[in-house]
Amino acid sequence: MRTECKNYESRTYASGDAVRKCNLDLAPEAPWRCPDDCPKYEARLADVAWQHGTAVAPPTPPPPKGVGEDPSIAALLDEAENIINAAVPTTMAEVESERARTRGWRRILPRRRRS
């Protein structure tokens, strides 16, 4: 990944796992590489108002063999993304159904008359 691009994001979790990604989802072989001639590449100018932690991200793992040479890698990653995206509407419908079922279940007590 082109870490100097403003669309690049990296996050390290307490477990030591790190996520590196293009926020625009333009890297066909993400998370290993961005296109060399990416039309949305913009150099990162400054990290204004960011809080930088003291943790150091682990080094980027080496790319698998064939990255950048084998078009089936990008195709496989696209298919995996399609599977996940296909599950989103069903999952969202289940969440909304659960929310709708629990809405309005507050017990309404009758008002007491004042004497």
C-alpha cells in the first residue's frame, strides 16, 4: 500500500493485529498493493488534529507470491467482497427487525390523581 497517500489508513489493535487499507476501496489487491497509476492518489500533507499514540505498528507483512502478476488474486478478493456485501442487507434487516420488536415496550403507568 502507498502509505504516503492521504486515502491510506492504518490501525493497530491491542492484540497486535493491524489493518491497512485504502479508504476509497481502489486497491484491487488490497491489502497488499495499490494500483501504480491510481487516479485518486494524493500525497498526505499533514495529520492535522490527529492524536498519535506511542504504539508502533508491526511491519507490513510481505505480499503473497503473484501479487501484481496474477489477475486471479484480485478476482478472488472481489468475489470475497461480493459475498460479504450480499450478506449486509439480510443482516441489516435482522437488526432492524429486532429493534422494531423492542421499541415501545416501556411500561406506561397510569397517572395518579392528586387529592
